[in-house]
Amino acid sequence: MTPPDLSTVQDLSSLDGRLRCPNCTGDLDSTGEGLRCDGCEAFYPFRRGIPLLAIHGTTETWTGDMLPETSAAYQEEYEELSEARRYNEEYRDQVTKRWSTRREFQLLDGLLSSQPRSELLLDLPCGGGRLSDRLAPFTERLVEADIAFGQLRYALEHHEGTDARIWMSASAFHIPFHDASVDGVVCCRLSHHLPTPEERERLVRELLRVAERFVIMTFFDYHSVKNYIRRARRPFNGKPPKMTMTVERVRELAEEGGARLVAAPPLSRLFSGHRYALLEKR
């Protein structure tokens, strides 16, 4: 199946005044072939009608310092459609992953149902659309964003709905939206791929910056049973530590960003260390 070309059908007018340059934070204007920044004049082309707004890179892009361990390689992992297809088909075919997806559906339904319906909801990273159809009923328009173009192509290839969506490439470290310009943001299964506290905390701050009302995000809980077992076995099996956060640190970051941690239910108390956190802006 060939992914559709959005060149003539994707309407970005609903994002007028909301988008900002991920490089200098200036306003973006459409030129027909892409988006141009009013400030630094950076140009972000369309590819198959999708604006390429992702800045690749990690700490060196916001502090100027390159750490010895970063998520740079992970950012490139699903750039090719073949790798994105492999990843998404694992979630489709493996029994344990199908179970976790059903449980994630339940958590998302509960958390999103606690919020008023959104006008604009950002799904970042959207991946291949595994959770997207579950999000769409809770918003008038869903923005599907991912740093990997292969994931966007896969999501487009398998999207059969008629709901209004907008597609773009974007980095969660440099979200191309102005402050408080979307009602809510959903960010699933990204934090635990970020190897340093600097990256994980930058992620939370960016999510809170662009959200007017709420953020739903996942993180791997340092104090979970799963992580306790992992740490206990590490001297014997040599497996690397999980990339974790504590509930308390998420609460602190929420407070710093003008929000409060309302809930953080676990995906599973015994078999998974992931938690779904709901952060409500004050």
C-alpha cells in the first residue's frame, strides 16, 4: 500500500497563529511549498504534503553541550518505512504487546474522559498510529507528529478514518507550537527511550509549555516492582538500567510548569514499570 500524498488535501489553516519556528520561535507562514519563519527565515519544506518541522539532535540544540550519552541514534531509528513497519507489526502480532495496548486504551479513555473535549489535541510521538484512533474521538482535530518520517508514512498508510487530522514531523524537544496553543498533549512511550535526566526533563517542560489545559504522558517508574527486579538482577546479567523517573520528580516538574499531577496509574503493578501521568494546568 502506498501512503497518500497530502499535498492537496492537508489544510493547515486551523493552525494559523499557533505554529512557531522550532529554531528561533518566530511565526511560520506557508509559501505553498513549505513553511518559512518570519524571524530567522528558516524554511521547512513539505514532503508529500507533510511539513518537516523536526529538529534532530538533543542537548546540544538547547544548551550547546553534547552529553556522552543521548537519544540521537534513537531519533533516526524509524526514519525508514521498513523499520517503522517492523516496529508496528510487533505490536500487532505479539500477544503481550496486544495486551498492553488494550490496557493503554483503558487508561487513555479514563484520563481523556476526565477532561473537556479538546478543539486541538497533539499526539507526539504518534508513531505508526497505534493509539491515534483512540485519541481522535476526544478532539475536534488531532495533530499527529513524530520525528521519524517512516512512522508518519506508516500511520498514513494505515489510517482509514474520516476524522480531521493534521500530520507533521516534529521533535518533542523543540515542539513547533507557541505556548499554550493546543488544548492538550498526549506523549506515550517516549520518556523511557531518553537516557539522561536532561532529556527527560526537557521533554516534560516542552509538553507543559505548549499545552493550555493538560498533558498525558508515560514514564517508567523508578520505584516500580519491574525496575526493582531489574536493578536486583543487574549484577548477574549485566543488563543496562532502565531510563526512569520518579512520581515525585514528575510532580515537581508539573509544579514548575504551572500544572499539578492529578493521576499516575500504572500500566501494570507487577508486569510493567510504565505509568500514565495526567498533568493539569492551573
